[in-house]
Amino acid sequence: MKKLSLAAFLFLLLLPYTGATTVVPMSVEKLTEISSHVVEAHAARSWSAWNAQHTMISTYTEFAVDNWLKGSGENAITVKQPGGSAEGYTQQVAGVHPWSTGESAILFLQRSPANDNTFTVSGLMQGNFRVRHLASGAAVADNGVPTTTTQAAEDIQSFNPADKSLAPYRGNRMDINELKRRVRSANHTR
């Protein structure tokens, strides 16, 4: 009876954290290494659908590719992310948010394990560097997590394997030319 009480206590203690996402931070170089493709692209259109088992919703975004930084392929690719809305249901994954039509990004991608001609973002949100244009005219890329009314930044935790600590995930922000330089450099040293 004592073990059941301890298990129930631990479950209740961890319950508030079940909606959180935890990532081990990766450098641009590591993201480049694990990705089969890296593209500079802009979102053309998005849609969501259930999987064949009707257990998970995925959001699909078609991107027009502006520049291949690693790999090669067509002028348009489709990226699949977990979560979305379909048939009156919504599934959300902390750290994953849809792209708006016209939004630009540098994406670190892997072919989908479903072998369905789609790609997935490497490292969840870490491989999604959204491009922002500053008032100064400079372009920056940011793979941080925007805070919304439905999701706090604390929902995404960064795990440090060295000391086994957790901290809110903040991501990286850098000049777009610096990001491209680091991708090309990492790709050529392999």
C-alpha cells in the first residue's frame, strides 16, 4: 500500500509537467550534421490532417525553396510537424507552432520516417530558424520559442547533460549571414 501511495504522489507531482517539451540544445554545427537537408525557404500554404490510425494530427506546410544550403531537391518541399487542428480537434506540442504564409525560415530537415515524401524539422524547434528583418535592415534568424497566450516559454525546457539541470529553452539568435556561413562551414568539414 505504501508503494502505491508513493507512485500516486509522484504522478500527481509530475502531472503539471506532462505538457512540457524537453530538448538537449544543439549547435548550428550539430544541427547541420544530423540534417540531410538545410534550406532557406518561405511558407506557401499549410493544412492539418489525422494520421491513418486517427490517433495524431500533423500539420503540413509547403515551402518554396529559395536556397539549398545542404542537400538538393525540388523547388518546393513539404514539412510535417506534430500537432494542429482537424475535424474539430486540436493537438498541441510545446515548442511547435505553425508557419504563416509568406514567413521565411532557414530549416534543418530530415526525411520523415513515415517515408511519405515529407520532411521533419531536426531537433524539434531547434532546426527552425525563423527569419526576421530588423528596422536597421539587417536580417536575423531565431530558433527561440515565441510566447503565446496558450503556451509559456517555460513549457520548453533545455536539459544540460553535464549537470543534469533544466532551464527554460531560449534558443539562438544570429545574423542570417552568420548562420549561413556556419552551415556551409560545417557541411564542408564533414
